[in-house]
Amino acid sequence: MSPDMRKHRGAHPADRALFAADQLPKLQSAVSDLSWLLTRSYSMKGAVKLVGDRFGLNERQRLAMSRAACSDQSKSQRAIAHAPFAAVKEQNFIIDGFNLIITIEAALSGGLLMRCRDGCIRDLSSIHGSYRSVEETEAAILLIGESLGALSTASVLWMLDKPISNSGRLAQRIRRLAAQRGWIWSVELAFNPDREIAGSNRVVISSDGPLLDQVQHWTNLAQDIIEKDIADPWLIDLKSDTDFSL
């Protein structure tokens, strides 16, 4: 396998066709149907195949559908645990590091963003065990820092996946930028950061669905940054209020 030499976290070459306006009604219906099945305790893998086959979705469309859908139970729990920005000023935060940075990198580089059923904005990027910085990485960290500064944070703890290649380099970069800007941040690497984040009493910053099902309080920082600070992001709406069609 050749090394990842991408300079941006942008769109896949096929995405403009796969997620064009004429594809959205089909994708929204697929998200609705998948959510119906998940609500009834179908496994994600089996339900994605069933719905993906029904709508003739390709691999990337199925990935988008799976990230945009959630059960009624998850939607309700995530809404209860969500904390608006007015309620989290001067709080202690814990950041799902790769999740947040990669989403902002994708937004800055014109990658596909999806407004999902639970209200989160997600992307289609995947790091497959290895992270490579792109040209937008530093800008993403700085945007995150400026947004956190507006919340007058008490403390910020970044969590990165230790098994991911180059996580140590990213941690050093975050620390360096924080020191330059006077941000009181700490960065930790863990073999299972989701467990650390879920067990924390801090306000969680993440858009990872399974993680949000486990946390007590979370806030939607990626959405705030994308909507306020990124000009003309490529954002499609995959949440649907239509009846399920299965």
C-alpha cells in the first residue's frame, strides 16, 4: 500500500456525484429507514446492508447513511445530555481529539459534511490506524482554540488515541500552539480514549455517536465552528422527518 500523501482532508473524487442534490431524497429516506431498524434493535451491520441494498447505495453512501442515522433512543439520550454553550462557560472540557480536528480539517478543505439525525455535523474521513497532518491542521487547531476561548474555559484536556500512528506528533503540535497562544491545555494519549472520555465528569466535545451515548454532558463545538467560522462549507442535510418507508 502506498503512503498517504494527501495535503488536504477534502472530498473524494466521486463525492460530488454521489451526494449531488438529486441523490439527497434517496439518502434521507435511507437514513430514516436505518434509524427505524436501529430503534428496533437491529444490528448496525445487518441493517446497513439491508437498507443499502434496498436503495442501491455504494460504499461511501452507506458510510454516510450509517454516520447520519441513529435510533430514537440514542437521539433522545444525546439531546438530554447535550449542553448549549450558554450553560458550559467556565467549565472543564475534555476533547475527543481526532474526532474534532479531522472534522474541522475536512470542513476547511471542502470535504463533505453531513447534518445528521441527532443534530451533529459529521464528515466521511477515516484515519485507518494512522493520522497524517494536512495543510489545514494548524488552522483547525487555532479555530478550535479561539472558539474555546470564547467559552472562558476553566481547563481543557485533549485525548488522543495512542495506537494511532503520529498521535504523539499531533500532541506536540497542539501543546506548542497552545503555549504560543497562552491557552491552558493539556494533551494525553490513551490506548482507549473513549473509555477515559465517557468516564470523565468534564463536558465532552465530540460528535462520535457511540461515545455520545455514554457521556453525561457534551457540547456541539464542531457545529458551532463550522456554522460561524467557515465560509461556504459543503454541508448536506441527511436528517429526515418523513415517515419510514420500510
